[in-house]
Amino acid sequence: MWNPPAVSAMMERNNEASLKTLGEAYKKAADNIGVQKLAPKDMKDTLRQGGTFVVRGDVLLFEHFDEKVGDNASIRDVLECIGK
């Protein structure tokens, strides 16, 4: 989550106050729950990213693989592929 592209993307879309709030929330969770319980049991699971897929029947209309956290598909691209 804290790789350089993800941090750069967060810096572009957030101001200092919102990033401070995020950091404080993460610290509070770590303090209350414990860092070990925040992390997945298998650390390779932290490398798994998401994606967006649109299918109609057995036809793939759209696919987008997230390269980092927050690298979501454009809603415009998703809607365009279904003709909206």
C-alpha cells in the first residue's frame, strides 16, 4: 500500500489535513488492534491488487488490472463499454 506510486497518487488527490487524518486513523488502529493483526497472515497477500471486469454472458467486455492501490478503472470507460 505504501509504495511510491500509491503515495504519489494520495498526495495528488488529498491535502495535508486529510493525509494527517488518514495517518492518525491508521496509527489508532495499529495501537488498538496491534500491527500483527492488521497485516494479513500470509504477507504475499499484501501484493494482491484488484481490478474491474465487465462481462456479458461469456463475453469479456472490459478488463482493468489495478497496478497499485487506488489505480481504479475509469467509470467513464466502464460505462462506455456497456453502451451508457
